[in-house]
Amino acid sequence: MTTQRRPVTMADVGAAAGVTSRTVSNVLSGNKPVTPATRAAVMAAVRTLGYQMNVTARGLRTGRTGLLTVAVPALRMDYFAELALAVVDEAERLGWAVTIQQTQSDRERELAILGGHDRLLSDGLIFQPHALGPVDRDLLVSDQPVVLLADHPLDARADQLVLSNEEIGRAATAHLVDRGCRRVAMIGPNQDPGPSTAGTYRLHGYARALQAAGLPTGPELVVEADRWTWEGGAAAAEDLLASGTPFDGLFCGNDSLALGALHVLRSHGLDVPGDVAVIGVDDVKDAARSRPALSTVAIDTRSVAADAVRLLVAQIEGDPSYGGPQTRLIPHHLVQRGTT
Amino acid sequence: MTTQRRPVTMADVGAAAGVTSRTVSNVLSGNKPVTPATRAAVMAAVRTLGYQMNVTARGLRTGRTGLLTVAVPALRMDYFAELALAVVDEAERLGWAVTIQQTQSDRERELAILGGHDRLLSDGLIFQPHALGPVDRDLLVSDQPVVLLADHPLDARADQLVLSNEEIGRAATAHLVDRGCRRVAMIGPNQDPGPSTAGTYRLHGYARALQAAGLPTGPELVVEADRWTWEGGAAAAEDLLASGTPFDGLFCGNDSLALGALHVLRSHGLDVPGDVAVIGVDDVKDAARSRPALSTVAIDTRSVAADAVRLLVAQIEGDPSYGGPQTRLIPHHLVQRGTT
DNA sequence: CTGAAAGCGCTTACAG
DNA sequence: CTGAAAGCGCTTACAG
């Protein structure tokens, strides 16, 4: 059925319709006015010959591919998966397609993508660095349009949407204190892949909230989690319980950790929030569906994605309303549910 | 910082290194042997000038983009989101990037993507039809490499990975019967978007299992769900409870429905599996994490994705081991957990 | 409103 | 192993 014949070109269509490829191009792109009769003849030839535009050739000529790239650490992590899919959805709305790249939090890979060495077939990049930190800010300059999603403001001339991570940690912890917790543990900070991850900032906020309330802090209350996943949270909660450290509140670096920890706490017969109150960060879909439903500091990935796509497209298209690189804080808000 | 200068080309690199663009191409592609001295000179020039390959130009010349497209009904549905992301992950492993398209189960959009009219910048397509059915099989022929993920075998000359949907419905229902259920309800079948969706086939299997066991069937036991989502399952379960129809087993068309229904059943004070046993289909990530954990008929999206990518790449590359279009059944297996 | 021609930046037979 | 040149299939100033 699929005989290997030479693909139909605009010249072929033009020949069949009695015009040149230029007119075919004008008809299909709609860039230039064309008489109705010519348009009809061209469209008829398109159908007869089964013409399909060679998008690569157009891309070479126009310098546009119609593609955006979104690069996240790993899709295995619910938050990044939801974020990447939200970007796909928002971009589609504006007529752009998206390719998803995983950096695996690998420093070399992040540098390659940002620097454009691992040149991707796309017109712009939405990038969430994970292994790169403030030290690397000079590298964060590239000639490709880029929007950074950052865990802290970077001193880079690039559009960035920045989480208020310390404030998020403080707000979550303060909420636990407000709910009566006196010994608040935390699951989340990790050494790898870098010193500038969300966990470190959220830890600072956690410590600040406890100090402000005159409550105890200490290394025995803080458990590392290598992977910010459900499994990572479950394992960390097991460790925390095994350590024997008493605690009546638990702040988890994100919802995936919190949901895993919640599962373990209840499996050990603890009442949540009676024995331990639990709070996470992100408001992933599952947060509202757990039993009890998870309290969290919500980050609206849909609006992050929408802002990122809008900013990126404005850069790419040279939109006059685009006033140059800017840094915006990503809003967050507390959502109280059953676990606190 | 980002001054708009003419981008560096291979000719520029060649000029700086004292060779022509042909040699630069040979060095960067590795297609032809090059003397070490020449290679070193070229690489030095690449670094000095900050050369970045124009991938679009290469694509026009070679006829390859290095991109695959995966088109699913909607990312809002967990199963399709997990499937699309699994394709991204598996393709990355083989050195391909992926763009994700949503059809929104729209017939016109499905036809456009399949027919190649909405020509996408990619070398091949992994496609899950939702609105198209057996009636449309003639349309399922396109000149682009394609792998279909289907709810029923299509009479199309294309690679297809097909779910055994009727058998899945039968196995799930038979499991409930084995566990002692005598009045088994089902949530799932829907009229829209087409008559050939998974729900219809799974309903047949459900009915067959009940008849084989000599157990009652009937319209009052079957609740439609417009959307196969958590919310759809919750709403359907509310309807079922409100109808007053007694039931001690519940087969849901997929896990998302089942998890939503489970939530509602427990909110109404019902014991699962004591009062009602529940089973779903897919084995999405959340299935293992609910309380009680959800029994299900597991479909391994990772292996589906891996097979689809492998088949598609074999087609694209004209792999001699590729023996032409074939139909493969996607394996499934029962996973018993806490809800049955 | 349309034709003839140039050119986007690569890769690849054709020579040497 | 390398140079000079053609060509992939479009879009777009240049003429008319």
C-alpha cells in the first residue's frame, strides 16, 4: 500500500493547478491574498495529489519550527510530570507543540541543554535547573529564547519564574504550629544533586518558623530523602519512626513525600492529624484524594505553565509587549485539608 | 548580551579551521573518517565560535528530524498521561525526542493527525485512536510510519498493539465472583465518543463472566461515566448508591474510576471489601497507594511504550529485522490487593 | 495578483 | 582524506 514514491512538493501541486510553487505557498500559508479561483484550483490539486507540507523545509526557510522544549529533572516525580504536561496543554492552546526532555538532574546534561550544545529542534526552552546553582549563573546565558523555572532568583539575564521556597517552608511549618504542634519534624532536604535545591530553602523556612515560635529544632527532627517521591517519603517516615524521636507535626518537602509518609504513619496505627499533623507542598492531584486529604502549600502548575509559555512565545515572536528579561515570583497559598 | 548577529554556520567554522563545510560536517556527524589534526582544528573552531548545528537544515537534507509524536486522547486521564510519559522515557533511551499531542477524542483531529494533513514535525507516530472505530479502517492508512495502540484489532495495514478488552472485563469480573460477590455492578461504559471504546468491550466481558456464573445482570447494575476520571468515578458511584440498587461487587472500567468510586464508597461508611469489593483496570501508580490498595487488571504501560517505540523506530530506520505490519496483543494480568 | 529566482544551512555523490 | 558543487522543499524580496 505504502509504495515508496517521491513525495509530492509544492511545485507538483502548482503544476497540477497551473500555477507556480509561490502561489501554492501563498494559498497554504495565507500570508498573501490570492484570488478565489486560484485558491480553489490549488486546494483541489492538494487533495488530488495528497500533498503534505514538508514542515522541515518551511522551518529552515522561516527559522521557526513551531516547537517548544520543556526540560525537567525527571518525569518520575509527580510535580515535574504535572508541570511538563501542563506546559504541553497550555502550549497546544496557543498553537505550539512541545517536546519533553529529562535532565535526570545531571549537571552535564543541564549545561548541554541550556548552552544549546545539545541543540534541540525547537524555537525556545522552558527549563527547570536542578543540578545547576548560583555558581553557574554565567552559564545561564544562551542565544536561544529561554524561560527558567527556578528554586531561587538567579542573577541571569533571562526570564525566570521563581518559587519563594523559604517562605513556603515557613508558611507550612507555621501552619503546623498554629494547629498546636510542638515538635515538628521535616522530611526532605538532600545533599544531592546540588546545594541550591528547593529542599535547602524550605529547610531554612522551616527552621525560621520554629525559632520564631520558640520551638525546638535539631538534626534528629530532620530526615533526608534522596528522591522526592512517594517511595522516598515512605522510607523517610519509616526511618523517623524507627529513630524514636517524638514528633507531633511533619512538614514534607513536597506532596509526594507527604503522601508516602502519610501512608506509613497510618500503617503504624498513628492517627493523622490526631497523633501527627502532616503538610506538604505543591498540591499535586493526589493531594486532594488521599484519606485524610492532604494539607499543602499549593503551587498552581497550570498558571506557572501558562506564564512560562506566554513569556517564551513573546520572546520568540519578538512581541512588542515583551519588555526584556524579568523575574517573577510564583504565587503560592496554603490549602488546609484533613491532615492538619 | 544576546546581540542579534548572523548565526554561525559550518562554513564559518570551516573558514576558521582552514577546511570546508564538508569536512566540518564529517567531523561533527562522524559519518566519514577524518584525520585527528583536522578534527582537533574543527573542534577548536566550534568552541571558539560557539557553533550550534542548525538541526532543521540537517533535517531537510537527511529527511529525519529525530522526533517522534505520541497522540493520545487527553492528558487529563491518568492512564494516557502515564502512557505518553512512558513513551517519552523509552524514546529518550533510544536517542529520540517526543512531542505529545492531545486529540481530545475529536474525530476530525484524529483523522487529521493520522492522515498527515496536520503534518507534524516528526518521523513517526504512536497513535491511540478514541473517536475512530472499525468503520474508519480505510482511513488508518497513511504514508507516515505509525504504530496504533488500539482497543480492538483494526483491519489496517499498520503495526498495532491491541488490548484484549473483553477478556480484561471478563477476568476482572470473574475475580469478583471468585471472591464471593453475587451482585456485581459496573461503572464505565459510555456512548461517546464512539461505539468502539474500551468500555464497550469491557462491558461485554463483564456480562459474559456474570452469565457464566449464573449471576444477575441488568441495566440497573451498569452506570455510565462520561469521563474515565477520578471525578467521573466518584460521580458514578454516588449515582449508583442513590439508585438504591444493591451490589456487593464493583467493576470499574479503569483505575481512575475505581479510585474515585472507592473514595465515595468509604465516605458513605461502606467497608471495602467487606460490604463491596472493588476492582479496576490499568494499574496506574495510584492504584497501589490507595487505602485499601486497589485490585486491578494491570496493563504494563512501560512495556507497551517500549514495544511501540521499538516498532516505530524499526519502521523509520528500515530495520531489516522489521518484517512488516503486525498485530500484537498487549498482555495483562490480575493484581489482587486490598479491595477484593 | 503571479512568475522566475535566490537562498535558508546542511549532507553527499562527484572528482581529485 | 578533502574541495567544489548540487540539491533537500520551502518562502520571499524582485519584477511585472
